[in-house]
Amino acid sequence: PEPPIAPPVAPAAPIIHPEIHPDEHLWRQVIGPHADRYLIHFKKFGLGEESKFALTWNWPAFLYMPFLWFLYRKMHVYALVYAIGPMISIYVTGDPAVGLVWSIMAGVTANYTYYWHCRKQIGEIKKSSWSDPVKQDEELKKAGGVQPYVIWIGVAFYILFVISMFKMAQDGPPDGELSPGKPAKQVSASSV
């Protein structure tokens, strides 16, 4: 018997390229790593035209200490705000859960904040009237991109965090409260 004849295959759909912004190469230069992912969000915000806020989520800004993400992306003022803000909030409220609120705020606003940061960098470079595209690209990379050393700062912070948590688990709660099943610490008398 003859093998069955396969039905005709429909031609593949034409590849549709998304609309490319005339300054997209400038945006890619200033963003640096993961430009494709950020450009998807930036197109929701207007990508250089009339800007508008759109709700997006940034997992790295939420999961890792937010000030480190902002520092990694060279947004120094925001890094300072997210370094000091949670500490002040915890001090004022006495509630460590306030840090989670700051992380959620970072997760919700990081992409839009980064969009405005990149937009400002591109605007300043374009105003400088660089006629040499190579020089313009160098300036964009220098102004934008990332600071890779921040990854190591983050690793150091997480190691310190783990050591602190381990030490706190060994020492028990503060103020002399005893953990169940843990004997009281001996307090030595000193003559002062």
C-alpha cells in the first residue's frame, strides 16, 4: 500500500517585526544588559513620546535589597532613598515589616523610574550634539548600563544577613526572654 498523502501545508505566517522606535539603539545603549526586557516595559510607558504610567513589576528590585538594584542600574539618588527610607520607617514605626512595604514599592515603581532615568540620560546626550555616533554610544554606555561590582556588595550583604540570623537563632530573643527549652545565660558580676 502507498503511504497516505499529507495534506498541503499552509504557508508560514509572515514575520511581523514590532515597530522600532527611531532612537531604540540609543535606549539599548543606555540600558545595557537585558535591554529587550526593559524595552517591552518602556514601550508601555511611551518610549520617548508622550509618557504615561503603566503598572509593571520588577522582580529583581523587589527580591534583592531594592537599594542594590537601583545602585546596580546607576540610579544613585533612588539607591540612597531605598537605603535610608526603610531604616527610618522601621525606626519610627518599630515594625520591621515596613521593609516589605518598601520592597513592594520598589517592585511596582522600578521599571517606570528606570524609564525616566534612561530618558533623561538620552536627552542629555542628544542635547550635547555629538556628531560622532561612536562617541555618542560611548557616552551612553558610560552614563547608563550597570555597575557589576554591586553584585558582590549584594553577596556580602546576604552573607552578613545569614550570619546574623544564625547568631540570633543561637542567642535567642533579646531582653532576657527565654526560648522554650533553652537555659538562661549566666551573667557574670563585674565590679565597676
